[in-house]
Amino acid sequence: MYPSDFRDTSAEVWVTLLAALCSSRQAEITDTLVELLVALVHKINTRAERRVEKQLTAELKKVRGKEGILF
């Protein structure tokens, strides 16, 4: 329908179309929020993994005679 045709429709049709639009927009917003949450969790996980690797590397550098222990 064209926007100008909405004036000629009954209130029931207008409310039904509005409800369909709101439902569709709610689904889009929910999907977008879930995608943002997944991206945030992935970013937090990546930062945590880097931090752990950095700590392990720093601890490995502190050990004296590590070449002898490793070989």
C-alpha cells in the first residue's frame, strides 16, 4: 500500500498493520542486540586469552635455566 492509502483504511486494518510493523521491528532489534552481545563476549574472551598468554610468557621468561629444563 502507498502511505496515502492508509487514510482510507479502517481502524482495524490500520492497527493490524501497525502491530505487524512493531512485531517485525522488535524482532530486528532483538537480533541486533543478540549480535552485539555475541560480539562483546567474543571481544572479552579474546582479551582474556591474550592476557593469560602474556602472563604465561612473562612467567616463562622469569625462570632461570629454562633452556636446560626444556631440553
